[in-house]
Amino acid sequence: MGVIGCGKKACSAHIPALVKLENVDLRYLSDINEERLRELKEKYPQCETFTDYRDLLSCGELDGVVICTHTNLHCKIAKEFLLKGIDVFTEKPVAMNYTEAFETAEIAREKGRVFDAGVCLRFASSLEKVRNIIQWGEIGNVYHVSCCFRFSKSIPGAGSDYTKKSKSGGGVLIDLGVHNFDAIDYCLGGVNWKSASGKCISSPLMASGENSKAGYVMESEIKSDVEDYAFGTAQSESGITLSFEGAWAQNIGEEEKYIDFLGDKGAVRFNYYRGYTFWGKGGEKLGECENCYDGKMYENELRSFADDILKRRFESRNAVKNVLSSAKLIDMIYASSDDK
Ligand SMILES: NC(=O)c1ccc[n+]([C@@H]2O[C@H](COP(=O)([O-])OP(=O)(O)OC[C@H]3O[C@@H](n4cnc5c(N)ncnc54)[C@H](O)[C@@H]3O)[C@@H](O)[C@H]2O)c1
């Protein structure tokens, strides 16, 4: 396998996970940053390094690539490898919008290639427990989902690629909303969103850059054109409603990160992303787990990608077709916000 885009996430999660997997031989690393490549070569001498990812297209023994660049390059690079007959995993968000994700998934289908998405929460042991509670009917029919991803100091570097629409596709909604909407989709066994309304705001905190995430550098000249705050509602084809509120930054010192699934027999709260609380009728507490996350979501999702390649599976948990509905929802929210 090869990794394209060896930045923060690839270095902290994907590369160490791939090196650990018994059925993966990580051979190729690509980044435009030469210094990063030199450091990686020292750490992983078994890997060849390339500043131009297109050199990987002619590496005869390559089965799959893991793309961890920013969003604007995910599908562009994915298409080149899929057309060459190489399987692809790309980090979230898969694409800048639904159309790009759909078109790339179609190329994968036509070429008979695996095209997997970074949907790490689908591989978190804690979310699996919440999904089981819902799928086993413990809370009855779910009629509403309330989702909150409000962070205090999590602007991923004001002025960085995360905050430039041309690179990221958007701000907190596409960056963190995508995790939450995907978790909802997974727990409910697939949701078709039919309408959505929302508002995306670039707050004064964004302009000051004061609430940047630790470890993320604030660029000297801040040029951010995405939202750091978003809220809205949506409705599914089957009538389930959704309300959400998300923030990279806020001047409330306590962060709120949960997904509440409200059912006619009970309710369950996913305490993003470590545990859950589960109530029956009348709010009686029936179960709780403060931390049932085993720390293996990245490793598990990349193992699944490797298994998809080896077993020629196209319908697994991380198949890109599973994230198309969330991509459509995000498009609808942005469109609604732009309309106002
Ligand atoms: N699943 C998760 O929980 C999670 C968490 C964080 C980030 N991510 C996603 O991972 C991706 C990367 O995020 P990050 O924080 O590592 O960003 P980053 O900026 O640290 O890394 C991006 C890397 O891509 C490299 N790059 C840019 N153009 C390239 C090209 N043409 N060829 C090869 N490399 C190129 C950059 O030099 C950089 O090293 C984003 O899509 C982000 O949304 C996912």
C-alpha cells in the first residue's frame, strides 16, 4: 500500500496503523513536503518516498492507496488511481460535495475497484454498542435525533487549509458534522435525508484566531472563508427529524459532544466518542458506559480496507456509497444557509 498526504493525521493514525497490520505491506509514502518525507524515511526505512504522488501510479506492486491530503484532492487523486486499477481509501470528507463523491464512486463501480471512506466512528467499539441498542429495538422507533458537536478551542489553525473553502469544502459542518451525520446513518441502518435547513456562521472568534486547536499553527495572514459555527434541522424520507449544533470555537468553557437518539420506548445518548447512556420509558436509566472505546477505530477501518482489497468486497462498512447520504445532507444545509 501507499499513503498520499503524510500530514498530522496520517502520521499519528494511518501510517502507524498500516505498519501494524499483519496483512499490509506499507511500501510507499508521498507528500509535497520534503522535510516530512525525510523524517518519515528515517522512521520507516522500508518505505520509498515520493514528492509527486503520480509516481505511485507506475509502482507495479501497488494494490491500494490511502489518501490523507485535504478534501480538494481526495477525489482528484482517487480517480487517477481507480482508473489505473488501484483500490482507494480516502479520509473524510470523501469529497467537496455529493456530486464529486457520487461520480468518483461510479468510476470505482465501473472499474470494479474498492473505494472506501474514512468513517472511523463506524469502527469505534463504543458506537457499535449504541447501534446495537437501536438495532435490537431497545428504544423502539426512533423519531428524532439531536446532535451536538460544540467544541471550545478547536479551530484547526485559522488561515490553515481547514479554513479555506477551496481546500476543505467548508468549515465545522463538513469537518466535524460529517463524523456525526455518518454515525447517525450507521446507527439507524441508513437514512435518506429529504430536506434540510441551516445556518453557517463565521464568528468573530474565527477572525481573531484565538480559539485555535492546540498544535495547529495560526497562519500569519489569516484568510479564512468558512464557518466555525453551524446549526440546523433536517427531515428524512421516513419522517425521522434531526436537529444539530456544531462549533469549532465558542466562549463557553465546557464542550458538548453527543448524539441523542429519541425513541418511543426509550432513548440513548452517544457520548462522543467514548461511551453512552441508555434510558427506558419515563427516563429510567437502564445502562451506562463512561468509556467503552477500545482505541482501535483507525486500525480497524484500515484493516477493513485491506480485507476489502484481498476479499474483493465492495459493500463493507466503509464503502463510499454509505457516505453519499450524509454528503447530500451537508450540501442541503450549505445551500439553505447560502439562501438566507
Ligand atoms: N478521521 C479523522 O478523525 C480525521 C482527523 C483529522 C483529519 N482527518 C482528515 O485527514 C485529512 C488530512 O488532515 P491533516 O490534519 O493530516 O492535515 P495536514 O495539513 O496536516 O496534512 C495534509 C498533508 O497533505 C500534504 N499534501 C498536500 N498536497 C499534496 C499532494 N499533492 N501530494 C501529496 N501530499 C500532499 C500536505 O503537505 C500535508 O502534509 C483531511 O481530509 C482531514 O479531514 C480525519
